[in-house]
Amino acid sequence: MAKRRVMFTFPPELVTEPVIYNLGQKFKVITNIRRADITEDRGWVVLELEGREEDIEQGIAWVTAKGVRVDPVGGDIVTG
């Protein structure tokens, strides 16, 4: 199983949609929220994604197509 850390930055119109839940359901990717900041009109989430590499790639492509910005993250966000 592959593991990847990414940061999702949500546009205002997607803040209330269950994008992370749907990512896990549609692509069989395990999502682990490491850090987040969400308000009514903006949001970002740092996630650990775990699954088959092709599922992670397809999931990231789907999230990007929805309008979420996806950036790679290095290191452990919680411990520093």
C-alpha cells in the first residue's frame, strides 16, 4: 500500500461538500486528517492518503477536477 501526504485547499463553493468522504468511498483510499482549518468561506486540510498508488492518483485527479487545489506535504504535520 502506498501512502502520501497532501494538502487540500477548498474554494468557497466546496467547503460544505463531503469531498474527503467521497474520495474514500469512490477510490478505496483511506483518509487520515492530520490538520485542518475550515470556515464558512474557505478551508484547507492536510491529509494522509493510503491505498493503491493508482487509486490515490485517480482520487487526486478527481478532487482536482472538482476544483480543490492539491499540494504535496512532507514530514509529519502533527509532530513537526
